[in-house]
Amino acid sequence: KTGILPSVNNDEIQHANISYDILIKQEEDNIKASVTKLDQTALPQVNKYLQLNNAQIFTEEELNNTEIVKLVLIEQQQKEQESNNSDEEPSKISVSEGFAGLKKFIEFFEQQSDQYFRSEDLNVIRKYLPIMRCKDIKSKKQSSITNFFMPAEAN
């Protein structure tokens, strides 16, 4: 014995078994009480459900390895087609969103104190901050203040 697992004596095992049996008995009693409260018209439906639930499903014939592989491949192809159809091109991130995200990441990086976040790496990331600031400013479109107060009328 390695002593890793706690030692359990026979009394504890018997106590656990008795507790489990009591729990099962309580659950059975609860189910019986629920069934007796059921409306008599629902009993055939309950019996039908229980029969279907307990029924074994048989295949028409046994499949050989080749047929099993074919079925699996067909299912995989269908899943791939479904995922390809549902794959939409992700929306493009705007410069202002990228700039805000970069600032937030730098802020997060500065708050970390463990060995994985080195100051040299932070300096590399910070070099993109002025580049993104310039791109953000260039991406802004200047317009006249009168456009704000007097929007263009639709023709």
C-alpha cells in the first residue's frame, strides 16, 4: 500500500451501503407517491413511455468494418459541410477598436506581477501604441460642425 488513499474499514463501507440503500428506498417511495397522484388517464402514456425507454433497439443486420467506416466518414462530411455553411467571415475590427484593445492589453500587462510577463515584452508591445495612435487619428473623418446641427435633408 502506498498510503495515498485514505483507509476505509468494513464498518464505514457497511454504513455507506446502508445510507445508499436508504436513499434509493426514499427515491422509490417518492416515485410511487408521484405515480399514485397521477391522473388515471395519464397512466397508459406513462406505461408506453416506460416500455419505449426500456426497449432494446436492434439493427436490421450487422455491419462490417467497411460499412462502419463509410457511415462515420459520411457523418464527418455532413458535419464539415454544416460547419462550412455556418462559417461567416468575421467582421473587420476598426482601427479605433484595435487601438482601444491595445491600450487595455498594455494596462493589463502592467498589472501582472508573475514571471511570464516580462518588461522586455511590454516594451515590444508598447512600440505599437504610437503607430496605432497615428492610424486612429488618420482614420477619423473631419466634417463641418454645421453638418452636426443641420443634417442633410433627404431628396
